[in-house]
Amino acid sequence: MQSTLRQPRVALGWIVFLLIAVVGLFYVKWFPYYNRAFVAASQHSIGKSILMGTASNAPAASWQAAIDYALAYGKAIWQAMVLGLLLGSAVQALIPPQWVARALGRTDFSSVVKGGLMSLPGMMCTCCAAPVVAGLRARQAAPGAAIAFWLGNTALNPATLIFMGFVLGWQWMGLRLALGLVMVFGLGYLVNPAWSRRRKPRRRAKPWHNSSPPTTRAPRSHAG
């Protein structure tokens, strides 16, 4: 009876999670990047820099320049950060933990590949993808798969690769793609064995026991 009652709840959780992911990513990432791709193709530029704005040179290093950049960057990414927090919470609240463990919980290379491929639709920066990574780890995803997902959002971002090809040239896009593949899947592959070794309990040294317990001698009495 419990399993039959739980099935509709699991299906509803998946529907809500996919709705948050698809609608959120379409509004925050997919549609804006789609329009910006045409700008990059026609103008070989993706707009003004967050650091310089419309100025020709970067501002001098100062506290005010740092604060202005932090405010401009926060204004640019706040929607993606909110979406990352929602998705990270939804992973823990709406997706069955056994599904995450079955898909990404193995410490072999297959889970690393799955984590890297799952990152491609996200196209987030590392700070916005971090809540999702925390949610995956809380649901028993292997460290290598979580790192591949985390780094793949940025290093293998399809929109970034397209923008780089139009703006800097396709040879630079190919170099970034090659190095990104090595970093995402290579680091993920190396992390899993290191994590497995750390999880193995260390053998404690047995306490030393003397085979023969010490004997106490009664003090000699001296006759007066």
C-alpha cells in the first residue's frame, strides 16, 4: 500500500523538478544566450564588459572599483543564482535519493561522464552551479561526478564555446573545448580513487600489553 501511494508523489516530484529546471533555464540561460549568439555572429562581440562598461580601459585598482564590479556582477548573475538555489533544493526535496545514487553514485568513470553530460544544459558559472552540486552530494552522488558536473557547467558551456568561436576564432574554441574535456573528465576521474582511499578506515595499532603482569614485592622488613 505504501509503494502505491508513493508512486504518484514521486511522479509529481519529478514533474515539479523538470518544470523548475526547464522554465528557469529557458528564462535565465537558453533564450538570452540564443539571442546573444546572433549578436556575436554579426558583430563579433557579445556586448560591453562588466569590468570596463563603455570605457576604453579598465579602472584603476581601488576599493571603489572592487565594490562597483561586485555590484555589477551580482546584478548580472542574481537570477542564475536564485535558479541554482532552487535547483539545489529541488534535487534534495523532489528527486528520489536512490535515483541520484544509482545514476551518479558509482566511483567509476561512467558516473564522471554522466555528471559532465548533465552539466551541458545548465551553462551556469561555478558559483551558481554550486548549490546544485551540494544537493547532488547530499543525495550520495560520487565526488568525481559532482566535480564533473560543477566544472562542466563552465568549461563545457555550449554558449560560451559558440561565443568564443565567433568573437576570438574557432581555433581558440577548439583549444578551450580540448582543455575543458581534459579538466572536467580528468579531474573527476582522479578524485574518485582519492576519495575512496580516504574513506577506508585506518587500522589502529593494537595497544601494547606486557605478557607477564608486573609483580609487586612487599617491602623487606629490617629487624631492629
